[in-house]
Amino acid sequence: MDSETFARVNDNGRVVIPASYRKALGIKAGDEVILRMEDDELRITTMTRRIERAQRRIRQYVKPGVSLADELIAERREAAKRERET
């Protein structure tokens, strides 16, 4: 897939996202996309891609084999236990 391509805006303001780009982003007909202006450019992504990006960013701070969900559950159980004791 090319990293850059040209598309024409029609009279209704619509732009067709090329099939190779839709495939790379996992966009199917009827899917919702997120549009964002950044540095005078329009960026298009999906919620799935945003979540994946956030997970990659967080993983760099988490030791291998550690489950953040398990840690959160343990913390919540400990907090509930302390509340019952008071």
C-alpha cells in the first residue's frame, strides 16, 4: 500500500477512501470512523485502532506477565475489605 495517494472531493464534500487504505485500517462498509484535525491535516482512524495504539503505549510501562486487570481487581477487593472492617 502506498503511504500517500490523491483523491478528489465531490460536490457533496465526499472523498472515497481507497480500498487498500480501508483494508489496512480494517474499515468495512457502514463502519464509523473518527476524523481529527492535526497540524492542518485530516487524520482518519477507527476506535479499534485507537484502543490498539493506547494498549501498545501502556505495554511499554508494564512488566511482561503482569495483568493490569488482575492488579485492579486485587486493589478493588482490598479496598472493599478495608471498608467492611471500618
